[in-house]
Amino acid sequence: MVSLKPTESASSAASKTKGRISKWLSDQMTHTNGDTKLAKGYFAVTLGETDSRSVDGYLETQSKHHGYDNRARPPVYVQSFEYNDTERILLATEHAATLLRYHVVLATWFRRGVFTDESAGCVTESWRELRQGFLIDKVSFVPDHVHIASSVHPTKSPIAVVESLMNAGQELMWNRYPNLVIKSAVERLWQPSAYLGSFGAISGKAIKAYMLRWEDSHAE
């Protein structure tokens, strides 16, 4: 288990780790003339304090959480997406098996209400069309912020995903919905910060518990 900076990609971390281990093996086994190379590929998944089911449920209940569910026309946009074969190829790698998922939260400038359900849907489609090393799994918009669940290619750093989302979202809102931007009196669409967290099919706590049990069972 490793913790990475948001600027670090999974493939970069795997390469550095394998390089260190390979050097250690070479130093330890020079007298054996054995093959000390690690396998070319690797397996990597993201983990977090919560699992994918919890993240999905949280995104689904944003309307109720923020008190919009009682409105006749809630200013909320929630949508999940399935991948087709062409999209799955965008996350595939030749020598690695990965499932890297991140939860991103972007807030509007000073948390002012900017988004409608229509504009949120258009921003989402612009994100899905980017094809820049990540796919959108689910979005949950309310007027002043958005939660995004995404799957990412191992060569793509999480911070690069955030930057792509911010830039594409602002460009679309400025070009297609200037009236909403002017009405909200925002200097820029997003706050210059974001929440970024990883998650997976099971939680990090479960993996830690498994590793401790494995260690105890092999300790002699």
C-alpha cells in the first residue's frame, strides 16, 4: 500500500517501486547468476476510507442532503454512465491491470449558485468528450458545487484530471451560459482548490486488516 501526491501517476509510482526492488535484488543475488528481473507488468487499484458503494450512495443523495428534494424542479443533476468498448480502451494498458478511481469535488467561486440542471448536463457531456486519460463514472451537481466519480488511466495524474475538468467546465459555461455566469457575479467558475480522494471496491481499512492477518499467519 502506498500514498501518492496528487501530481504522481500510478504508472510512475509503480516504475519507481519496481526499480528500487530490482536494484535490491541485483545487489543481493549477484553471486547466484540468477535472473533478478521483476515481471514487466503490474496490478494496481485505488483504495480509500470509503468504498465505491458508499461513494455512489453519497453522490445519489446530494439533493436530499442539501435540501433541494422538496422543490418542484430541483436544481440538481445526477447521472451515472456505463462504458462502451471504445471507451474502455481509453483506460487499457498493455502491461498492467488497473482500476484507479477518484472522487473529486469542485465548488463554484465563493460557493455561489451557478448551475442549473440543463447547464450541468452540458458541462458533463463536455467532460465525457475530453478523452484525456479518464472517464466519468458519475456526477452529482447542485447549484454551487459538483461531485465527480471518475476512472483514470495509470499514466494520468489525479491533479491533471482536476485541471482538465476545471478548464473544460469553465470554458463551456463562459461560451454557452454567459447569462448564468453574469447573474451569479462570479469572477471565475471554480474556487482555486478541490477535494480529491481515491476509492475502490473495498476500503483501505479492509486491505490493511488483510495484510496484518497475512503477516501474523506467516510470522515465525
